[in-house]
Amino acid sequence: MTDKIRPRRSCLAVPGSSQKFIDKARTLPADQVFLDLEDACAPLAKPGARKTIVSALNEGGWGEKIRVVRVNDWTTEWTYRDVTEVVEGAGANLDAIMLPKVQTAEQVVALDLLLTQIEKSMGYEIGKIGIEAQIENALGLTNVNAIAAASPRVETIIFGPADFMASINMKSLVVGEQPPGYDVGDAYHHILMSILMAARAYDKQAIDGPYLQIKDVDGYRRVAGRSAALGFDGKWVLHPGQIDAANETYSPLQSDYDHAENILDAYEYFTSEAGGKRGAAMIGDEMIDEASRKMALVISGKGRAAGM
Ligand code: GLV
Ligand code: MG
């Protein structure tokens, strides 16, 4: 269950080639930081960035943040060196590898096997390093259930809207916003729901991708609010100004959290008072049963994880 997993409401993207951004990232209140070797890192900067990332992880100072490195996808010539250098160099100080443009379950299995080899050869705990799988094209979405189920290391399924929009020829240049001309609903609904279903079916976290208009925090809140309402666990942040918006949007409202805790207390009280023979209880005019208890558990789990 996701309530056992650490919160990832805000997942901060940081170019692995920039010492300045890495130093700044340590000070920011994001739940997760991911140091990027993929699109935020120019091809000639990648070898140097691997070294910068290894030092940054080993130097520490990341507090409670989940520490992730995004490697290049398996169709490039860089992936194996990204994984090997980073995990051999800093595997003890790393929580997960993010794999972009995942298209098949086999690509996850390949990363799982490589991680296991490195863990064995380095004497690390086997299976400790997680995998975050980005869904960024039609084939990846078609296979998303198998991708989520491909390895116990998979912790998150992430929507990559920019690459996804390009890969399906969507007629829009504004990432996360509705394509002009499509006025009959949310063009992303099917994609978000498919990712969410795969994540929930296999107890993974579902993470929404970037919003590129970094100065438009209201726009960020609007787009984040949609995936949060569906049940997503968090969203990428590309700029410090988006972090509070993410942390707030993917935490329950205080009033919902308080209500959820009341439901759990009332359900516990009434059902135990009846010696386990009663399946439902009342709070005021509201009937609560086992299904409402489960809904309350989700809100309370997210709230407790967020320190409410
Ligand atoms: C993120 O990687 C995206 O393509 O949106
Ligand atoms: Mg991408």
C-alpha cells in the first residue's frame, strides 16, 4: 500500500551537471529530489555529470528526501554506464533509479538484473534500490500494467507528458495544458487513469510529470489538482516556486484529514463495542461501513505520511 511508502508529493528535477542547482536542491522542502542524467544533461556533459552526482550523493545533506537518479533510456548508448557508475559509486546513498521512456516490462527486468549484479558485487543489500518507471509513449502506456508488475523494485509509475505529447503527435506545445481544438473533456484522462490503475493494482505510487510554465504557479495548481483529485501521489517540480503548491495539492485538506480520523475512531469504537458483530456505524447523519473505513484510511495515511 502506498501509505507504507514515503511521500513523494513534490519530486524536484535537478540537472546532474549543475553543482549550483544540486547545492540549492539540498535546501528545498521537496519530498524527493532526482538528479538528472537524461534530458537536462547535454550529451557531452553526461560523463562529468555522473561524477558530480556520485559526489553529491556521497556528500549527503539530503535530510529525509528520497534520493533518485534519472539515467538515460535503454535505446541510448549511455544507460549501462549511467547505472554502473552511479550505483557502484554511490549505491549506499541512493534510493532509486528513474528509468525514462519505458516501453516494455523487459526493460524494467533488464535494469533489475543489472542492479542486482551491482548490489552483489559491491556487497550492498540486494533489492534495496528501487525503480521509478516513466511512461512517455504509446507503447509504454499499452504495456503499463506489465511494467508496474515487472519487478518488486518498481516504486512509482510516472507520467512524462512532454515526451508523451510529442510521441502521439498531440497538437499542443504547452505541456500539461489541453490541446487547442479539443473541447470535449480532458485529453489526458485516459492516460492518467491507465497509469493510476496500473499503480494501484500493483501497490505503486502514481506520479504526475512536469508543468513547464514555471512562473505560472496558479496553472501548476490547476493541473496538479486534476491528478491529485484522481488519486495521484505527487508531481514533478522544476522550480522551487512549485514545491509548496505540490506539497499542498497532494496532501489532504486538514478538514478531510480530521474527518477521516473521526471516521476511523468511530468505526473502531462502534464495531468493537458490538463485539465485532456490527458492520456499520453512524457519525451524525453519515453512515460508515467497511468501504468508508477504507476511503478514510487512504486520506489518513496520506495525511499522516505528510506529518499532519
Ligand atoms: C518528462 O520526462 C516528460 O517528458 O514530460
Ligand atoms: Mg521525458
